[in-house]
Amino acid sequence: MLRGLSRPTKRLIRLYVTAQPQIVISDDCVKRLKIVAPDHRFLRIIVEGGGCSGFQYKFEIDESLNSDDKIFEKSGAKVVVDETSLEYIDGATIDYQEELIRSAFRVLKNHKSILLQP
């Protein structure tokens, strides 16, 4: 499968495949979660079919964990993603942005979304 690729490229691919899933939680996301999801509640992110690229993000404040959930935490704020959704947002940044016309949690710097687009 890796024939014809340079050694540095092969090393990067192996690191990427074997690395632990990771999500970056921005400071703005932490601040907002401490307000809307105190105590044992958390932000759940679900990737669903739909949208112009074939996928869309769904954000919920939740308090129940499922057996396939992965928990990411920063400064007491928690973000939870199921294993299937994590495949699509691994390495992304979860942010909270406030604008004049809307405020929302967002998935930023998702390199996998670029790879999934036709």
C-alpha cells in the first residue's frame, strides 16, 4: 500500500494512522461551556449525513455517556464525540464564535473535511 512513497511520507502516514484521536478545544469554547454546560454536562458533537459536502455537524448539551464515546477535556470543560463521528473530525478545533447575527459552536481546522469533499 505504501510502495512508491518517500520514507518521510511513509513515516507521516504511520504516525497519523497510529496516533490517538485528538480534538483541540479553544479557550472561547471552554468559556462558553462553563456557562451552558456546568457540572456533569458536556458538549456532544455528532457528524450526520447531509449538508453541501455530504456531512453536517450537530451540537448538543448532554449529560449521558454512551459506551463508544470519547471524552476530551480542557480546563474542566468537556467535549464528547462518538467513535464514528470522531473519524470525521479527528484533529479539528472546536470553537465558539460570537457575531452580531449569530453565536455558535463551530468545527474549525478540520483537515479531514477537505479530504472528504468531491
